[in-house]
Amino acid sequence: MSKQSATQFLSVAARDSDVQENFKSVNNPQEFVKVAEELGYSFTPEELKDVVKEHSEGVTLRRKTGIWNWLRHVKWIE
């Protein structure tokens, strides 16, 4: 498990609606990680949150059309 894998995942998922679609019915962090693992990624929920936080540092305005908009709709992401 690694932040590098989480970073790769976010990079692909940001551009691939088919990948995003896999997470629409996810209800908790364990399900999220399981789906990500089935897609070939290995990271913990904490690592994913850390990567999102790191890439969001200094962002003061959040647009509803941002590249991670889909991630905000995953039920367990704050």
C-alpha cells in the first residue's frame, strides 16, 4: 500500500469516467479500497485522504466542476 499508488489512482480516475463509475455504490472506506484493489491499486483510506489533502494545499476555491468532483460524491469522503 502506498501514497504513490493512491496518486496514480487519482490521476487515472480524474480522467476516466469508467473508473469513477465503479465507486458510485461504495458506502465505506473498506469497500472503496476493495474496488480500488480490483482495479490494480493498493492504498489505505488514510493514504488516499493524505494524497488528496497534499494536492489540495493552497486551494482556496473549490469548483463543482473540478477534476475530483466525482470523489466528493463518494459517501465516506469528507
